Amino acid sequence: MLKFEEYVEMANRAVAAIEYPAQPSGLYEPVAYAMSLGGKRLRPVLALMACDAFAGSPDRAIDAAVGIELYHNFTLLHDDVMDRADMRRGHPTVHVKWNENTAILSGDAMLTMAGQYMARTPADVLPRVLDVFNRTAMEVYEGQQYDVDFESRNDVSEDEYIGMIRLKTSVLLGCACKVGALIGGADMPAADALYNYGCDLGLAFQLQDDWLDVYGDPETFGKEIGGDIANNKKTYMLINAIASASGDDAKELDRWLADNEPSHRAGKIAGVRGVYDRLGISEKAEKAIARYTWQSLEWLDSVKMDEDAVVAFRDFATMLLSRKK
Amino acid sequence: MLKFEEYVEMANRAVAAIEYPAQPSGLYEPVAYAMSLGGKRLRPVLALMACDAFAGSPDRAIDAAVGIELYHNFTLLHDDVMDRADMRRGHPTVHVKWNENTAILSGDAMLTMAGQYMARTPADVLPRVLDVFNRTAMEVYEGQQYDVDFESRNDVSEDEYIGMIRLKTSVLLGCACKVGALIGGADMPAADALYNYGCDLGLAFQLQDDWLDVYGDPETFGKEIGGDIANNKKTYMLINAIASASGDDAKELDRWLADNEPSHRAGKIAGVRGVYDRLGISEKAEKAIARYTWQSLEWLDSVKMDEDAVVAFRDFATMLLSRKK
């Protein structure tokens, strides 16, 4: 097994090596731009690690790793259009830098390019790899749809929320693990166990994202603290607060949820955070993060692989969950 | 070989048999709706015919046929968003009936579903089938981008225009033929010849569409006559008129292109048509349609297949080009 940074370097090199036709530039420049914005390359790294764990080399999974990263960035591109988000990783989004039609069409092209890279998978495992990749892609859309549906509901349960983020975020981490494992020659039980590792890790990751928005260190957190609160985003924190608040806390929460006056933003963030504090939402979230992390690591025990591979996946989880942004 | 209507019936049955998960309904209902609007099912029919011509049965290509039809309808769905088109086949478009975000996300789901159906292709030809399908999909986006680019140019040449419609429209007909042929067991030269048949036929088809917008019979033409003229759409007709008009004709054409006053619509259509008449644009288009049709049929001579298969592809071309809508 390589070091984490070496897998990242390998993923970055492969992404940088994607060849885009020169023409029509209106189609391909936005794709190249979206892929150049960086990101942590977590999904390709997982695919490479999983392949390495079974094949003794990550190389066979490099195309699939790029395909999954193309897919991930396609979802970000179209999500940014749907969310009217202006910035992504410190740069203007494609629909802002170009326009909305360009973002739609270039996103479509990225999705098909993802399919092209996935199709370069060795023929012996190609049907199985496409099966998990395509099924995962459908689940990601389902998660996005549930996320939209939840916006207009105030009675979303914790289970529903976990189900939604599992689809929207987690399964793609699981897919990266499973695809890498299958390409590396793993049998289905081992590939499925790594899939579950990735999914549970993804849940912990997303819950931590929700937590960081409220309790993160503004110095090290990548984005502004409190954005989710300001936007009434139905996070793990808010859903649990709505479910458990009563009396004055419930009234204060309702009042802040109805108050979208921009000049009240700081007060709203502090106020909602105060409600969270009194309800112990931070501890509840931290416990859930720990539980999913633990569950995630448990899956590794059922996979027959070298101890250094197990260590690598454990370290990946530790690294991911100790992030400050 | 079956009768044309039998292939259509087979394609319609397979499209109607697509199973959509019940939830989230906000994602899948628009997909089911888009697939229920009908259409001529030309692409799946070509795939089934091509498979039948080599395998002696169309069955093996049914999933790929559905995949190509899903892909085609996905492009219509996203194109309608980009064109702000309100109606499709006499029904409100998805972004009108639901909203734009729904149209984007449901379209994405259709593209992935297309990939799922393509992936059901027998494993022995799967890599080759995915290769032509994915490459074609990329070309369709390129064609769409060139179409957009041409909107802001007044010097588009006939060659550029043909290149654009080849990408945007024709290659998918070629792809349907090639995929069906490969699944049916055709060798690559035969599959490529049928691909070229489909492409050239697609060019004739699109040029006829351009011609019908001006000279079609309002009684039998599916849409209103003159829509392209009213919208200054860069069709084969307009591009050739711009290139060949001089003196008063050029002045009149310029005047109409600058006049987008809705109440002048009828006058504009009649006026531009008058310019086309004086410049012989109708005859030029009819000659081009005949030339691409002839080229298309020529390809059939180089394919080793039963005479009744050749007849079926010839009849398909005749049927397609005698259409009134």
C-alpha cells in the first residue's frame, strides 16, 4: 500500500491528464474548469486504495477512479445550478462564469465522460462495475430529490434524514470502494464489506459537515460558519432541534426559522446555536458521528486483506474525520 | 425480418415496460412522463432492425434499443430547458409542468438509466457497444454546442451546418444501427456501413425537417409552418439564403432578420419564403436531401445481409422521407 498522499497525487495526475477536445470550446472549457477546481479527491483515492488492497497495485483502477471523480464533479456542477450557488471551492461556479445552459450541457458531457472512463474497466469485471456505478448514480439523484422534498417539510425524521444523506453523499464513497475492490479482484462479500465501510464513513463525514457548520473553527473551516443555519438548511442539527425543542426553545427556533432578514444573520446564527446548546444537539451529533465511524471500521474486520491495507483504510477514516474543513 | 409497424410495436412495448421506482416521485414521475409522450421511436426501431438483420431476431437488442430511446428523450428534455420550449409533442414540457430543477435532475436520471439499459448488452460485445454509444453521446453534446455557437454568427457555411446536424442529430441514428448490428453479431465493417447508412439518412431527415418548416403542408405538418423563420433559426435554408442573396434580396432578408415584432410574424414568414423562392433554396434543399438519401442507400450495398434486410432498411428510408410531419 502507498501513503495517502501518494494516492492523492496519483488521482490528481490522472485527473490532470484527462484530454479535452479543443472544439467546441464552449462545451469542453467549462468541463476542464470544473475538474481543475481541486477538491480532496477522496473518491478516486478510495477506489485506488481498494484496488491496491486486493491487486497489490492501484493501477488497474485508475480509469474507474477518474470516472467516479468526473461523476462527483458533474453532480456538484448541476447541484450548483439547482441551488443557484455562486461559488465552489473559492471560484465562481460554471453557470456564473459562463451561463446556465452551458452548465447544463457541460454537466451532461461530464456524466457521459464518467461513463467513458468507467467503460475502460477490464472486461471481466465490467458488467459488475457498471452495475454498481449506475445504481449508485441513480441513488445520488434520489438523494438530491429527497433533499429538495425535505426543504418544504418540517417533520423530517432523523431516519429519513440519514436515508437521504446516505443516498446523496455516502453511497458514492461506498461505490468508489466497491468498484476499486472489484477491479482489484476482490470477491463480492469483500467488495460489499468495503462498500459498507465507505457508506458508513460517508454518513459520519456528512454529519461532521453538519456539525462543523455550527461548531467549526472559523479560522480553519473552509466556508463561513453558520451558513446552514442562515439558510434554514435541514441538517442533522436542525432536524433534531425541531424534533426535541419545546416551550421557549421551540418558540425561539420557530422565530429564527421565519426570520430571513439578512441584517439579522449573525443574531440568527448565535440564537439557533444557543438553542442547539441547550438541547445538547452538539453531543447528539458527535455521538452519531462516533457511532457511524465505529460501524464503518467494523466492516474492515470482515474483509480478508493484508494488515497494512486495513491500517490504510483506518487511517483514511481518521484523516477524514479529523479534518477541519 | 418483421414489418416496420411490428418493430415500432416492439419498441413501444419495451418503453412502456420500463419500471420506475415509486419514490421519490418528484424524480421518477417526470421521467415516466417524458417517455410517455410518444414519438416515432425511430432509433430503437433501427437498432432492432439492425440486430434482426444479423442475428435473425431483434430480441437481443431490445435493452440497447430502450437505452438509446432513453438517451434521445433525455436530450430532448434538456434541450427544451435550454431552448425555453414550452411544448413537446403537443404536451407541456417537463420544466413547464414541474420546474427547471426537476427537468435538470430528471434528465440526469434518464441519461444514467440509458447507461443502465446499454450495460445490459451481452458481455461479449459490451465494450464495443459502450464505446460507440458514449462517443455518440459526446458528439450529440458537441452538435448542441455548435448549434448554440451558430446562433450568434451570420457566416456559418453549409459545410459547418452539415457538420453540426451530423453531430446533433445524425450520429444517434447511426449509433442505433451500429449498436443493433454489433449485438446481432455483425463484423465491424458491416456495423460501420450501417452506421454510415444511419448518419446519412439522419442528414436527409434533418434537411427535410428544415424544408418542411417552410414548404410543409400546414394540414399534415405536426407543428406550425414558419417557426424556424420567425425565430431566425439558422437552418439549411437560411444559411444558404444568407450566402447567396444579393441586392434587394439581401436587403429584404436582413430587414426580416432584424424584425422580431410578433405582429409581423406572418409577413416575415411570407417575406423570407419569397426570398427563398427567388433564390431557388427549395430546389437546393431538395437536391441535398436526395443526395444524402442516395448516399445512405449506397451503404447498404456494401453490407452482406439478406435481401429482405436490405429491403427493410430501404423501406425505412422511404417511409422516413415521405413523412409529412
